[in-house]
Amino acid sequence: MKNIAVFASRKGTNFNAIALAVKKGALKVNLALLVCDNPKAPVLDKAKRMGVKTCLVKREDFSAKEDFEKTIIRELKKHKINLVVMAGFMRMLSPYFVRAYKDRIINIHPALLPSFKGAHAIKDAFDYGVKLTGVTVHFVDEAMDHGPIILQRQVAVKESDTLASLEARMHKVEHQLYPEAIRLIVRGKIRLKGRKVRVTGR
């Protein structure tokens, strides 16, 4: 069984969705570790309730980003992590980190990449007036919101939508799509060639 680590900095709703999928047996992985950089993050309480080990590493405790990341990598190696799952971790990983786990780091983004990159994607799409937005799961490379796309799912923007109602529907899709992507990866159903991702038999 593959060991996964989830990285999160805030509420941890995607962490919770993944943990529930594991608990129900819908996702057959060992959720070995939560990595968090924020001691006040609600996700830490969620992990405790779920019985998931936590690794709290504060960036301000290190003078250099490389030392911060090396500490995290040591924890990942200790827990024999096969897949790193970014779920609202509010720090970009350095090229050093990405190289260490090449093609083994994934992220979820609340937009149809390559549109609306960055931390405020739902609001940016809503303010722009798009009729369709959606959710993307992608591999992480050295650029922001840039790596090869694994799965995408559309979300229609209704005329009656507020930002809050759109966000709520987007989060529901995220919580379905992320466990699905992880399941495909750990079952060996993903083939990566350059920027092209082929999904073989779901």
C-alpha cells in the first residue's frame, strides 16, 4: 500500500475529504502524514481526530528556505512517502524540493488551468464573468500552477451565483476529484509523457 503525505496550511477541507475516502475504503492508501506550516491551522485538529500523524514545521524557525524544506524531506523519507499531495499548502516548493520528488507531487487548483492561476482563482474567475470554471488536479513542477494536468472537471457559473455559492459548489467538486486522482495514480493508471497525461482504464 502506498504511503501518502498531505500538505495543508489552513482549514484542510481537501485533507478531510481524502481522509474520509481512506477511512471508507474508497481510497486504498496509507495516509501516513499531514505536513503543516501553520500552528493555528484547523487542519491540525482534523488530523488529530482522524488519527493521522502530523508534522508541524514553521518557516520562521529557519533562516533559509532550503533548511525548512530539508527538514520536511527528512520526515517524508522517515515515513517512506510515495506521493505528496498539496491541499492548500500556502508555500511554493523550491526546485530543489520538486526535483527530490519529481512526478510524485500533485496539487489541486480551483480553476481550469491554465486560466486563473494563483491564490484567488475562484474570485478571479467570478469577477471576470466566465460562464464555465472548474477544478484541475495536476502534477507540480517548478512553476506556479503549471505542471501536467491529470484531471479536470467543469463547474458552470449560474446567473444567480454569488461568490460564496460558487465557492461551495467548487469545493464539492474538489472533494470528489482529488481522491479520484490519487486513486488513479496509486493504481498505476496514469502515464506521463512530457506535458501529456494519459489515463488508462478507470
